[in-house]
Amino acid sequence: MVLGLLGCKVGMTRLLAEDGAFVPVTVIEAGPCVVTALRTAEQDGYLAVQVGYGSVRKARVNKPMAGHFAKNSAQPCRVVREFRVESLEGLTPGQELRVDLFAQGQLVDIKGVSKGKGFAGTIKRHGFHRGPMTHGSKTHRRPGSTGATDAQRVFLGKRSPGHMGHETCTARDLKVVGVEPERGLLYVRGAVPGPAGGILEIRPSRSETISRRRRHGKE
């Protein structure tokens, strides 16, 4: 329910803390983003800010999206997402949002698409144990029986080999270690979903937001 940013994962490195310990961090190029639309309760039934990231040539977007960007005084963007907010005060179409939206020490939730692993077996995908490797065994990494003894069918949800990874997931409560507004970089402790170059959604931590709302008596 709070405003966030879109960004691109640069990679991982480590920073030296004040106590001399190395801190593993993910470097994110957060923004600049542009407000491409405002969703109001009167017109849309909810409050939200539509944010665009990554400029592209006008020829690379279709006519409906080109008209949408022009209507809101925004340049065509490669990626568009919406963030639910509690208030639209101080926000206007075409406004630019930068990484200084976040502060050092703040907790954030980061959503992205995890790395795709292709087709994987049950040992790699689900952590199954392997079979015996000796005494003539021929079921080393095979999943084994999949059916039931009475139902004569495979139950839904049975864990089996298949496509692994490439799923939308969220890393929660990651601490912001550093912010470089002049370079548009955000340093977050720990790992985030996806490969280098992947698109990320960065927003203040949900748990921190809920606790703040409870302190102010809004829940």
C-alpha cells in the first residue's frame, strides 16, 4: 500500500561495514521511473500509481500505449507496473521518481522472476533422496511409483519432474545498506530473485508498513 520503484539487478558484491565485517549486497539500478498514470477511487475504484521504467523509442510501442504515454506527458517506457498507495497527494503524471525514495537502514520487499533451470528431475527440483547405487539397482535417480493402490490414478499435486524456476517470487524484509542518488544505485543486503539484468519491483517492507499502520491506529 506504499509507493515503490522499478529497477534492474546489476549483480552482487560485498561492502565493508563499520565493524570491519563484509556485508553481501545486491546492487540494483533503481529508477529513474516516471509516473505514467494515476488511478483514483472515483474513476477506477482504487488508489494506485502506474510507474514506467526504461525508455524506448516511440516506434517500439503500439498505438494504444503511445497514446496513453502522450496523454500523461510521459516518455514511452519498456516496463509498466502499478503500486497501490494510500494517497495520491504530491503525485502528478509525468513526474520522475528516483532512488532517494528509499533511505539507508530501511526494510524493503523485492519482487522478481527467479532464474529458470529448465527441465529438472525430482532430486534437483524437490530434494528427493536417490535410490541405492549398488547391488543391481536400476533406480538411482528415478522418482519411483506415482500412483495409489486403490484410486487407480495420480493425485493432484504429486511432486514430479518438470519445469523448474522462472517463477515470480518475493524476497521480504531486506535491509537497505546504502543509497547512491547520483548514480541511481541501491545496495540491499542479501540476494534477490532473478539473474543480472532482471527487472525488479522494490517497495517498502509490507511487515514494516503494517506495524506502522497499527501504531497510528489505522488497523
